[in-house]
Amino acid sequence: MKHCFSVFLVLLFTMAALPLFAQDDDHLEPELGKTLENLKKQALEVEIHARILGTNQESVWTTKTSEVTVSGKSVSITLEGDNLKVVALLIPFLNEDQSLFLIAKGEVWVQERPNEEKKYYSTVKSLPIQAGESVIFFPTGMLMDSENESIYTIELEIQVEPLG
């Protein structure tokens, strides 16, 4: 009998609490909707065309990628070879007046000769941009291939478009 009374009390308290939780969910839905709407307004598409150019500016290798992010959150691209690793971090910002600002950071690890320690280089560029405008970023500058004495350039063409 005691057990039945305990179960009854638990069920009674559970049923009494259900409407309270339902009210809390109703209260949260408008705030969640506002948050999602704000995120949608800050959504940005970052399109990156990565190219490696040879001595005569001919395209040796190319790829294209596109990512959706929000203002202030980085998008990265990594290019890696036997003696080279390049990481580009692109951070777009959408200002209140809908203008755009881009920070591009390049990190490069290069091994010029076998059995040598890799060298590290870094560069950061920042600039205001227009929506859809192509911006060129050279995270490595120019690279010499020690075997062929060729000059290679890694070029990132970046476009940022608001989605909201």
C-alpha cells in the first residue's frame, strides 16, 4: 500500500510539472527564432579558387572550394606537398552597414632541402572588400624549387557574399 501511494505521489508531481515545462518551451521559441534569424543575417559564403602558377604564370594546379560561415568565424584551406605545407585562414566580418572586411592569414612550413629542418613563415593581411569582389592573397609569396630552379606562386582568389 505504501508503495502505491509513493507511485501516486510521483505521478501527481510529474503531471503537475508538465505544464510548467511546456510554458518554458513556448517562452524559448521566440528567442530561438530571433537567434536563428540573427545568424541567418550574418551568414556569409566564402569561395576560394586556389592555384599554383609556374614560371610563365601558367596554371600548374587548381582547385575551388566554397564554405558557409558567419561573421567573425574563420574558414581555412590547407595545401600540402612533400616539402611544403600552407594553411590559409580567412576571417570575413560583416559590418552593421553591410560592408565587408576580410582578414587573411597564411602559415607556411617549407623544407628547402632534404634532411633540413622545416622553416616557418607567417603573413597577415586585412582589407575592406565589396560583396562578390575577387581578392587575391599570396600566402607564400614566390617559391623556388631547388631541383628545377623554377619559381612557383600559390595564389588564392577569394570572394565573400552575404547570404542573409
